[in-house]
Amino acid sequence: MKYKLICVDVDGTLLNDEKKIPELVKESLKKASGMGIQIALVTGRMPAGADLVERELSVPCIKACSAGTYILLGDQCIHMEYMMPRVMREIYTEFALKNSLPLWIFQGRKWYVTDMDSYVRQEIEIIQYEPEVVELDTLAQSWEEDGTGPNKLLLAGDPEKIRRIEAEMKAMDLPEVDMARSSEHYLEIFPKGVTKGEALAAVCEKLNIKLDETIAFGDQELDIPMLQKAGVGIAMGNALDEVKEAADHVTRSNNNAGIAYALEEYL
């Protein structure tokens, strides 16, 4: 099989625990790019965070950001999904306020928060981008007037609280959103039916690539639809058990250049 697209999750997959790309992984992806294979960063990160990774990798990348709801080919947005502002209001009232958590709000290249806390400050340090602190009703009203809304929402907190909120949100069976954890601390909320798997499919459609000509790597719940949609889905050695079960293959961990060892086998 001649593969034409490699889709990689970023945190916990492409990056090691020190938030760096192992040299072996850099070399393997540069080699793949030199063979004419497209590289896509399919990540929960916003564009500013994906840009940092692309610069470190030194390979031009397609960037499917905010859990695949905002996809960039170069500087051009080729695909965008958003939810209605009233849904954002409901999630803010029912889950953020009641749990004393800031709501993280993403649209395009913008990041907004309803308050600052240690998780927001940690993210600022990682991606070197500071969000705008907003009053939610004002932001929602402006988007209602524009007929747009957020691409993605996020709640960050201690693992037990995040698991509880996810269970409560799923029990409410909200008809317009889906959700998944991108780490034990982060619950990502996005428009119904929008997954990293659908982002992979959107990239394939744009580039005229068949799904079975793709390889995808991931480690968290959010990555499962992408691994299932790809021609070959590869879970990292550090992945959750349910991710490994959904994958076609399990490679070494993110700290042990797992991507490089898998690509050596498949390419």
C-alpha cells in the first residue's frame, strides 16, 4: 500500500511528556514528507498551539485544530464547524458555573475564557498564546447577530470532576453536541457528529485521498474515531486501553519515539 496521508494527534502522541518532538520522530516525518506523503496535525489544540508544533517539526502540515472543527491548509481555512451560541450558554450555566470552572471557548484562531485559573495559565505557558477574558452573554449575543458560534468548548479540572461532568453531560443527552476527553484533565465539547475521524475524512476529500491510503496515530478517547476511520489506526504505547482496543496496531510510547518505529514498519 502506498500511503498518502499521515494524521497525528499532538499531545501524548507526537510530543513526549516534556512537550518536545523526539528526534527520531522528526526524522521519520521529514522522510515521509520527502516521499510526498502529506502530514496532518489533528489536535484539540487551537491554531496557535499547532503552529508551534509545525515550526518545531520543520515540515509543512495540514492543521485540523480544535478537535477537527477548524482545518487549515496553509493559511486557508478549508473546513469549519460551529455550534449555536444558545448551546454555549447552556453548557456555561449548567456545567461551568455550577462547578466553578472557566469555560474555554474557541472560534477560528481566537481563544476566549470566562475566567482565569491554573489550567488556563498552564495552557498559556505551553502554547505561548493568551486568551481574551470575556463576559459570556456579550460574546454569545455578538455571535447570534453574526449567525455564527464557537467551534469548540472545553472544561478543564481535576480528573474526578471532569469524569463526573462528562457523565452528567452524556446523561442529559444534549442533541447538538458530542464530547470526549483529550486528557484526564480536559473535556472537549464540539458540534454533534464532528470528530477527528470526520476531520480526517474532510482532509481526504479536499486532497482526493482515499481513506485506506491514510495512517493515524493517537492516545486518548478523542482520537478513537480517527483511528477507526483511517486505513491504519495506530495507538501509542501510552494510550488508554480503549484506544488500543480500537486500533489496528499498538506502537511504542510517545516517550520512546513510537511514531518513528511504526512508520519504519509501514513505510
